[in-house]
Amino acid sequence: MARRKQSHGNCAFCGRDMAKGGLSKHLSSCAERQAVIKAANQKPGKSEKLFHLRVQDAYLSDFWLHLEMNGSATLKDLDYYLRAIWLECCGHLSQFSIGGWSGDEIAMRTRIDRVFRPGVELTHIYDFGTSSETLVKAVGVREGKPLTAHPITLMARNLQPEVECVECGQPATWLCLECVYEFDEPGTLCDKHAENHPHDDYGEPMPLVNSPRVGMCGYSGPAEPPY
């Protein structure tokens, strides 16, 4: 059996394109990241615990993030970030739990340094109807000063997964929701075949964006950074 092609992503510090499996190791030794850390530690302010969080959609493993988060921040800050970069569509409820969907819920006001240590994984659920589930695992922790004024720094992110147009096999850039919901078909289209696509009961085809929530509920894309 042929091996499935591994998802790739970019390091936010050096821009290097790498396979998903190598990003954690790369970030620990990236020279550009170490230079940013050194510069941050020379600025005024207090040091604190900073957590390396690996974030992944629970079912679509090609969607992932590497984040560094201030230990003094809260799960509410993380919830806001996940909504902005991946999830927000209609203001749905969300929660964090340990142990999956039916696990113990953890209050949004909980500080990051009170819940995470290397190896601890939380489940984030957004929307209890058309749900998006995200796994957040602490893979490391360091002592230092935050790299930005925001409680979360994006260190790496997956490249948008390549999807084929159902009509011609060329790279798809659009999604027909009517194909997905009414005909149980992929509905992925290139620019050419999206122009005269016959389905419009759900509106015009929507752009494919780098989020696991594409095509779900009223999702139309991420917020503009910074988050």
C-alpha cells in the first residue's frame, strides 16, 4: 500500500517548508527563532512559563498549528484564537475538556500554566450542532519573555491542503455547498469550472480557505490577523 503524502507547513520564523512530522524538532533548533527569543529576553518585563502547544483538527489531520502561549493567559484567550484563525461562524458555544467529548469540562477562566504540562492534551469543541473538534497538546515549555504583545504566537501552520477539481482534476479553489449537502459530493472546483457551475440554491461557490471548518454551518473564512 502506498504511503499517504504527509502534510507540509511553514516555520513562521525562517519560512522553511517542512513536513508536519519534523516541525516540533525544527522549532526547538531554528536559528531565526532563537534570535527572536534572545531579543525578547533583552526587553523589559517579567519572564514566565511559555508553552509550546501543538494544535490539530481531531478528524482532518492535515490542519494543524504550532503555537507558543503565555502561561499567564487563559483558556478563554486560546478559545478566542482558535475561533479567529479557524472556527468562528455564528457565535456558537464552545468548551475545553480533558478526556474528549464526554470528559471533564475545564473553565474558560483557567490559566494555561494551571492546566498544561508536557504531554497533557485538551479537546476543544466549537458548536454543539455542527461541531468542530480540536486537539490541543502541550509538547514543551520554556522560561522566558513573550515574543509578542499577544498572549499567543503562531510558530508554524499547515499549508492549505491540495484538493482536485471534480470536473478536471486541476487544483480546486472553490467549494459548492449544494454539491456537498444535497448530492453528497465533494463539490470542489477550479476557477474555470466554478464560473458556470449549475448549483446556486446555497449561493455561489465559496472560496476554499485554510481551515478545517470550510463548508460547515455559516463559516466563510478566518479573521484578519493579528488575532
